[in-house]
Amino acid sequence: MQDNGTYECLVEIRNVFPSKSVDIELLVLVRPSDPACEIIGNQVYGQNINLTCNSDEGSPEPKYTWQSYDIQNKSRPLQGIAVGGLLMLKNVSINTTGYYICLSKNTVGENRCNLTVAIQPPSMNIALYAGIIGGILAAVIIISVLVYCCCCRKSKNKDYEATETENTFQPIHENVKIRGPSTEEIEDEDKGERRPHA
């Protein structure tokens, strides 16, 4: 392809004027290279996605066509808008799921690439988000329970230590003898005489 271009052939004959020249256009023919295909966008129900197809080499320049097949590999009418190597699929649904073939072709030959489109229903996204939120809530609850248990345990340990200290405290009692009045003192009191208690 680097040799493509215009070449000039100049013929000069001695003593003959003017000289003759001819321009020749050289076009090297090259079949298209394997096209690179890509899906751009989220394959989610209701979204827009683009399928791209491009051959880096090919002379003359390749033309692109798209074919579509359902999941049973049956041919179906092409959905979306095809502009060269770009296929635009708008507001995709489960019916968009299937196989897409891009054909890159010129006068020398052709090459193709395959793309598999798998549209996810919205329920799968809801389940995903619900799972994430549920996991976060479960983690918060577990952490809260652990913190509560740790705090209660520390509080109970302090109460236990205080009770244990109270139970081990025993006041010191001195041996105290309590003496009542003697019989003589009782008799004297009955008689009206009082004696000092010893």
C-alpha cells in the first residue's frame, strides 16, 4: 500500500520536440485486515450501545456490512442504524441479545469479526444493588452488636469487681464483753440502795 500513487513516464526522442509524458495511477490491491470489533456501552435493558468494526488495512478501502443472529443462531433482520463500521443499537432489550457479525470487504477479499451481545434484564441490576445494600446493613448490624457486647462486658466486669470488694470487706470486731448488773446490785436496788457499777 505504500507504493500507491501517481507515476510519470517521460519519453524523449533526440531531435524530436516536444517530449511525451504519461501519468500512471498505481493502486496496490490489498484485502482487508482482520477487523477489530468492540462493544461500547453497558449491555443493560433500556440502554444504548454501539458496536464498532474497523480494518486497519485494505485497498481499496473496505466496505462494512452487519449481520444479526438470535441466540438459536437463526438469521434475523438487523436492528439499529449501521453507518460504515458502526452499528448503533438504541433502547436495547432482551430481543437484542444474540450474535453480530461485521463483514469487512473490498474487491480483493473479505474478513469478519463476531460479537456476542447479552442484554441483562433490569431485575438483575436490582438484585445486585439489593445484595450490596443488604451486605452493608448486615455488616453495620454485626459491628453494632460486637461494640454493644464489648461495652456491656466492661460494665459488668466493673460491677463484679465492686461487688467482690464489698463482699471481701469485713470490719474488725474487738472482743467486747458486755456485763450486766450483779445479783447483789439488783437486791440493793430493790432495797433502794445504789452502788456504783464497777
